[in-house]
Amino acid sequence: MEFQERLMDILGNQNRRRILRLLAQKPCYVTEISETLKISPKAVLEHLEALESSGLVKCFYGEQKRKYYYVSRDLHLEIFLSPFSFEINFPENEETDLESLIGKLSKIAENSPESFDSIQERIRLIRSLLRDLSSLQRKLHSEFVKLIERAIIEVNERTVLDDEKIWR
């Protein structure tokens, strides 16, 4: 199975999406996930195994030798669906794991005179820009669909005119 299909299959499960939402907030151990989401520990383990095999989740051993799971990388997924196209895109970005991210954040904190508040403000600005970009992408895709529709109508009209010429 191709990675895109496998990922769509994995993300198609509501409990896996719920687990990912929880792990996006903080690393968790199995019992914590089970109790928070009201899912049996056995089911949680099965979902975590699927998420781990896809590379979306990794684990580490923490306090009391508990196995903690966390979201292992950034993933940007775009789905465009219209009457004339279905596309799934994974814009390329460098894969980051938690360890490298923590290392980068530590270096930034050491070398940056910026306050936590200014960093938060920059994060809000970037999120706003990402929403704007997403909106622009939807508008561009809508225009693309309209152009396809116009092209189809034009081809159909030409075909009808050509057919009429033949029958005369």
C-alpha cells in the first residue's frame, strides 16, 4: 500500500485522530490515553502500534520506566476534492523529531533576547498567515475547478456544433 493510502487509512480512524490530538498536546503513556479518551488499553496499544509503524508517533521511557508516546514529526496534508479532481498532497518539509526540535528551541532560547510574549505573538502571526494561505489555496482550487468546468462546456458545445455540421 502506498504511503498516502496508508496514511489516509490510519487517519480515517476516529480513535487514532483523538489519540493524535491528545499527543499533540503532550506526551502520554497508555493508561493516561486510555483513561482520558475512554478507550480500552488494548485498543489504545493497537492504535499506537499503527501510528508508530506509520512514523507519526514515537515513544520514550520516562518516569518509573513508563513508556510515553508523542507526535514524532510535523505533517502537512492537503486534500483537494472537486467534481473534476481529487488530490492528496504532502508538501515537502524537513522531517523533525522531538529531540531535534527541543535542541533547536534550546538554542533559540539561549541566543535570543526575545521574551516569551514576543515569541507567542510571532506564533499567533504565523498561525494567522497559515490560515490566510489555506484560504487562498481553497480560492485557487475553486478557480481551477471553474476553469475546468468552462473548458468542458466549451468542448461539449464544439462537439455539438461539429455534430450539427455533420448532420446537415
